[in-house]
Amino acid sequence: MVKAVVGANWGDEGKGKITDMLAREADIIVRFQGGANAGHTIVNDYGKFALHTLPSGVFYGHTTSIIGNGVALDVPRLFAEVQSVVEKGVPMPKILVSDRAQMVMSYHKNFDAYEEERLGGKSFGSTKSGIAPFYSDKYAKIGFQVSELFDEELLKEKVVRVAEQKNVLLEHLYHKPLINPDELYNELMEYKKMVEPYVANVSLFLHEALKEGKTILLEGQLGSMKDPDHGIYPMVTSSSTLAGYGAIGAGIPPYEIKQIVTVCKAYSSAVGAGAFVSEIFGDEADELRRRGGDGGEFGATTGRPRRMGWFDCVASKYGCRMQGATDVAFTVLDVLGYLDEIPVCVGYEIDGEVTKEFPVTHLLEKAKPVYKVLPGWKEDIRGIKKYEDLPENCRKYIEFIEKEIEYPITMISNGPGRDDIIYRNK
């Protein structure tokens, strides 16, 4: 049985917590795309963690954590992360790294920073983790696959070829120091030393696991709005954030994915540039940001203050549709308990017309939110375990949103801890 946990919106929806929770019943957790450019914040018995590359199931002794072939593998970051969780008393996780994963090189991070600097005011708001240059190279077929670390002749020839190509840009476009092929080779040998004990034929391992009836959890990074095809292009990430890509990024058949838990926040937040229709500003945004998440709405990777907004039914319905949601996990609901009334974006006004369907980017830039204001519940809902014990206005808020997005809300998170969850049968 394969389940996917993915985001409906701009990322930061609370997927880490939901994955951590579902990992209890899972045997294997797979990261299938993205790199160390976004983080998952997890609060459990060991403490509070911000994971960037490791799957969120590493806290359970019975699970195997896999870095799939679709991931942008930053080898030093991965091993620094393993060390940091072990230092906090977490048992050494069982980790497998796909021999078909490709590696983020130090020059990818440099190119990321140089390009943002060159673009100035027109930059993409990158986290400068090397993600766009990495995926560009992967598709231009000049990336380094983990399997290539074990062919020294091939590597010696390839580092010269890659350095030659990159140095043209470094010299003439960015006016920055050039890449030395010998240093590049040494960097790759360092990575080989770190990663060698974990390298595996992951798709074969998963094939055998499926035959044995094991439960596999696919963990996505970011959300639907950041997908390069279906998101707010060009203010998107560089790998597909959709559950459908999980089959490719992990190496399993698409028909094996039986449950797609799509995570939605009870309000909106976003990091990075791009259209964000229900965005709020000033004191209203500051208050929500301060109360939001666990310790405030600041990026798990960058520490940047997140952009805040009210719940967006148009974006969320679209996000769930693109993911193929079978279940919606509704997170950080407890945060809204301070509000007398809560606006919900139910439509976009574009050129005088109101639509409930999510548009392409150039129309999205013109969209103005159409709000419906719902009464707040004005109480703390942390600790509540049963849906019927939630305040009436809180249940009405959930049911109103469920009707608007047209996908079933089956899990409600009302606090940061692993057990702050309400299951709702539909």
C-alpha cells in the first residue's frame, strides 16, 4: 500500500507533522523530489526538528528512510542532518539513497546566488540552495548521478567537460572565480566517501517491499502552487511537487498510490515571490504570523518571515484537484482561536468577472479576492480529540471550507505535537 503526503498550496502546510504521524503505521518513507531548499518542522518526544533532506519518518526505529531518485541530493547537508538528529538522542535511522539520485554540487549553490544577484529586483526569491541550477543540469544531462561516483575513469573525463562549460558562464556572464576540474573531482570523492554505505537500487527495494505488502509513505516537498507545470510559473520550484510525480521520483508504478493525503493550512502562508491573492499586510499579518505555526510563521530553511493570508478556497480546491486528494489534512486550526471573525477567500475577481477556478499566472496577477466572513469561535481548541467536541463555529468553518474545496477533510491538526490531531470519518 502506498500513501502520499503532499501540499495543496505554496508549501509550509504542515506536511512534516502529518508524515511523522502517518509514519507510525508505515514501513518505508520516501522523499521523492526537491532538495534542501525547504524544511519540515516536527515536534515530538525527542524535541523540535527542522528537516530538509531526511524524510520525516526518521524518528521511528521500525522505518526505513529513502532518498529517492527524484531528489536533489545535497550530500553534506544530508549527513549533517543525520548527525544533528542522532546528537539529540534519536537512534541512528536506517537510510537508503537511490543510486539514480543526482547530487547538488557546490557550484550549483554558487550559480544560484550569482543569478539572484544578477537579476536584482527581478529575482525569484530563491533560497540559494542550488535547486534551479541542479535541475537545469539534470535535464541538460550534465548532472552527476550517485552511480557515477563508482566509475573513476568516467568522472575524470566528465569533470573536465563540465568545468569547461560552466567556466564560460562564470567568466563572461557572472565575472566570478572559475571551477578547477581537480577540485571538482576531489569534491565528488568526498561525497562518495559519505554516501557509499547507503547507496541502493531503491526501485528494486520498493518493488520487493510492495510484493511483501509493506506500507510505503511518499513525502512531497512544497505544494501544488510551486509545481513547475501546474503552479504559479515562473515563481515555482524546479521539480514536480505533485503526488503523481511520486511514482517517478521513487521508482514505483503509478497505480500503487492508493491514498493521497493533501495538506491544507487553516489560513494561508507563502515564502518567496509570486502571486498570492488572499495576502494580508500590516498589523493583521504580523499578528497571524506571530501566533502561527509553532513559534511563528518563519521559513524552516531561511528563517524568512512568511507572507500571510486568509484561507484561499480557489487555490486550495485547485491544489487538491492537481494532487488527486483522497483526504485533506487541515492544519494549524488552533491558531485562529483569537479572531472574532475570519475572512475566507471564495472567489477571484478578474477584469470584473468573478471566478472560482484557479487561473494561469498572468490572470492571477490581476485577481482580487472575494471574501466571505465567518464568525470566529474565540477559544483555545488544543487538546480536543473528538470532532463533535470542537466549538460549533469551528466545525462550521471546517464544513464551509470542505464544501467550497469539494474534497473531504478527514484529519484536523489542532496543535504542533504528534498527538494533536482529530480524525473525522467521512
